[in-house]
Amino acid sequence: MNATTDKTASTASQLSSGARLAGGAQQKLLAFASLIALVIGFSLASPNFFQVSNIMAILQATSVNGVLAVAATAVILTGGIDLSIGTLMTFCAVVAGVVLTWGGLPLPLGLLAAIGAGALVGLASGTFVARMKIPPFIATLGMMLVLKGLSLIITGAKPIYFNDTPGYTEISQGSLIGLVIPALPVPNGVLVLFLVALAMAFVLSRTVLGRYTYALGSNEEAVRLSGVNTNAWKMAVYALAGGICGIAGILISSRLNSAQPALGLGYELDAIAAVVIGGTSLAGGRGTVLGTLIGALIMSVLTNGLRILSVAPEWQTVVTGAIIILAVYADQLRRQRG
Amino acid sequence: MITRRMILGTLSAAALLASTGFSLAQDKMYIPLVSKGFQHQFWQAVKAGADKAAAEFGVEVTFEGPDNETMVDRQIDMLSAALAKKPAAIGFAALDSQAAIPLLKQAEAAKIPVIAFDSGVDSDIPAATAATDNKAAAALAAEKMAALIGDEGEVALVVHDQTSRTGVDRRDGFVEWIAANKPKIQIVAIEYGGGDHLKSTEITKTLLQAHPNLKGIFGSNEGSAIGVANGARESGKKVVIIGYDSGAAQKQAIRDGLMAGAITQNPVGIGYETVKAAVMAAKGEPIVPTIDTGFYFYDKSNIDSPEIAAVLYD
């Protein structure tokens, strides 16, 4: 996770967006091929796998992890890591519950509060990392625990239900697309995931913030020496990631019609696994949102398919772990050759 | 500089403290409860029962437990910290009773009575055990399930975990009763969701996909049961759901008819009986070694009856 290791030589080429996209395209292709192979394999193995209802279930199962993985991608691209995303998601769900159920305020305010709380906490983590020079792993580990505790304290260790907020469950479970095209009942949660991913892809590839995100992960020192306020940009990235965790918090609480204060721990690892499977380097500077999306889909397809095939639960986890290692190894091989 | 007077003073103060400490201990007994968890509503209800008994018997009770039911090491740390405070008695809900044996021996040597709660400990050290007979309770769930699906067809289980005593007992209680009594019912899948609402939801949707003829699903604790109900609702498939424990969401699912019914334990009773037995053991009074705190099956028809409503929690 040290940004200034062995990449100084390649910084120039990595900073040129042409080279980055070419490398990215190849790595997405590999991940995408694995995804297709998995889908074909499971479809051949069981007639129950490739059906509209199951594909929708897989997409729905990807939504929360996918949104968290998009948040994690931004931070990992800077060469950092955010371990607090799982419990931050829960914290934001609790904030939404406090505003909507306890405060009785209108729905948009609750959503804004959740996203705003996420961004503020992200900004705090970013400050710890950028200004106070606490290693990201430690700063966000601390934040993970702080948030977990706060969620329990605020709620008194009891879930907050959204029964008084009509339409709250529709955010994740309803289907706007299904209203227009009845044959394609894509849940809104999936729509949200794709919008978030699209927005993040735009930020990363078309904005100054995106360019600095990659640059920070490639060679932070070089960026700083060229007169850029690296601290401010880094804090912005953590705040952006935090805001996205707020969206994940809305999705999961909408799905469960409740903010469950005890959930969240462990979700960060699934998200980071999706990022890594998608070809993003944990050392920073290299990776794409599309890759992450594919990584998250690979994980849900795998979990779903193994269950459909009635593979014993213990073996499901073994296989998932092995796939993560294989995916990253394949990526390493390709890069050594290239 | 240390003078003789200071030493004498310290000694007499210590003696004074020791004597008042002793009388204090008799006035207000300290009884720590080391639980399997803390955050789930079930444990909050156990704690409420313990607090009620504490107020009634005039003792001081603390209640703590690890984040989830796999953290055996964390719980052992809590138990050893609790023992170090030399309590009058201790309540303990073992995650892994074998792992706790050395500490329980230590308690025995220090003459601190141990009351096991929620699930038993494979040892004769605890003076009493206040628990639900989980196997019998899950067998009752199986019996209700069989009746609701017409004694034949495919059934699946979503269990909270595969290592804890309650997870194993509820799974085995259900499976064994079906195997022994209803040969025409096949158990086609047993999945583990860690009691996580979202994971249990995804599991259920996949199960319904993988087994189109599934007629019933048993969710083995609050999180699992809510997950099963969510998954069935999202899939839009009709399936008989039997849950476990209560909580606002599960009660609502039963009222709405989404869930056929659930087993409830008596968590408040577990907490209350544990503290009561601990107080009696600390005073050297005789206690019953096995306190069955009971369980009930509830559905739409009896959810509001006083007997059931008293043991349900939100």
C-alpha cells in the first residue's frame, strides 16, 4: 500500500491516459471472460441457474456489495484502503432511520442525511490519513470500530424500522425499469448500482479529481512536488467514497426495511475482494470501475451458482477464496508478460 | 519516605476496607453475566430479565458478550476478566464449552458458583443450567412444518451457524424429527447465513431458485427467519416459513401471514432465572440443576394471547 515503491519509472506512462486505458481494457477483458465462463458453466450444470428471476436475484445480491466496492475502488486507486466502509454503511443507515423514523422528516432529507453523514465521516478518515499521516489501514480500522460502536449506541442496540416512511423499501426493491418494460423487472437497487458506477467512472476518467486519484496512487511524491495540494485531493476522495457508502446504507436498509445496527462488519472484505478480482491493484494507481463491477458480479454469480448446485456451504467459502487468489494471480501473470 | 506510621496506617486502612468490602459484598452481591452476544434483540431481552432479577434481589449485575457467536476467544477473555473481579457468582452462556473448561475449574477452585445459561456446558461444574431445550423446540418447529405442508415434499433450512450449540441443536432437532417421523419429507438443503439478515435473504432466494418444488423453509434464529421471509417475499413464491425467536419484523411477518409461525423461547425468563439461581447459589441455598425456561410455538392465532405476548420482544 506504499505508493512510492517500484512504480516511479512507469509513472509517466501510467499518467498518460492512453496507456492506462489500454492496460485497463485488457484486464477487464480477462475478468469479463471469467464472468462469462462462470455463467456458462453454471447454466450447463443446472437448468435453474439461467432464468430471468435468478439473474435478477444475482443482480440484486450484487447491489449493496457493488456500491461498497465502487467506494473502495476510489480509495484503493489512491494507494490507500478503507476498512470502515462496512460499518459506515450501517452508520449511514442508522442516520437515515434517526431522521426518517424518529424525526419523522420527509424522505429526501433522510437520504441526504445518510449520504451527507457518509461524506463527513469519509472526510474525517481522509483527514486522519492525509493531514495527520496515520496509515490508511490503521485510520480506517479505528474508524470501523468507532462507527460500529456509535451505531449501537445511537440505536440502543435495537433495529430502527422504516414502517412510517412509505416508499422506503421501493428504493431498493421496487422496479422503475419494470414499470416501463414489464419483461425486465430490474430492481431499483441494481439501477442505483449502475448509476453510482457510471458516475464514478465519469469522475475517474473525465475530471481533475479522477486524474489526481490515479496520480496519487502512482507516485504521490511526484504529484506533490509538482505543486499539487495532495492532502486536499486525498481528503476529497475519502469523502466521495464515504458519500457512496451512504448510498449503500440506504440500499441495505431499504432492502431490510430496517437499519440493523449489528450488521456491517465483514462487508468491507467482500467489497475489497470484488475490487481486487476486478483487477485493481492494491498498491494503487491502476484499476477501473468497470473492472470492479465485473469483480462484484463474479462474486455474486459464484455464491449463487454454488448454492444452486447444492455445493456444501463449507466448500462454497473455500472455492470463493481460491477464486480470489486465482483471479489476482492471472492478473499478475498477464502484467509480467506485458 | 516511608515511615512506620504510613505502613501501619495503610495496613489498618486495608483491614478496614477488607471488612467493609466483605459486608458490602453481603449487602450488594456482584454477579457478572458473560453472554454469547449483546447486540441482538434476543440478548437484550435476556439482559432485561437479568436486570429485573437484579432489582428484585438487590444485587449488582453486569452483562456483556462478544459481537458474534464465533468469537470464542473474545468470550474467554471476558470470562477471565469477570472471574478476576472475584464475583459472588457468575452467569455464563458458553460459545464453546470445551474452551472454557480451564476457567470454569478456576472458578470452582475459588468457590465461585457458575450458572450456565442459554445453552449447557459439557461439564459438571455449573451449579445449574437455565436454558431452552433447543432440540425439542426445533422438533416442535418440524412437527408444525410437517402439518402445514401435508406431511410430504421438499423442505430446506437456513441456519445461523454450524458450530455453536444452538445452531447445531436447532438444525439436528429439526432434521432428526423429520427423519424419524415423516419419511415423505425430504430435506434438500441446509445453508448457513450467520444470522445476517441480508445474507439469509440471498440464500433463501437462491434456494427457491434451485429447488422449484420447495414447500417449506425453517429459519433457525431471528436474523435467519427474517432473511427467509424477505427472500420469499422478493421471489414472490409461496412457501411455508417457520421462524425462531421474535423481534418486531418477525412478529409483523406472522401477522401478515408471510410467515406461518415461529418458536419463541423465553429470553426474559432465561435472564431472570440465571440471576435468581446465581443469588441462591452464592448464599449456599439449594438449587435445581436444570431450569427449563420453556418454549412455545406461536402464530397468527395466539400471538396476542397474554402467555405468548409476555415472552415476545420487539
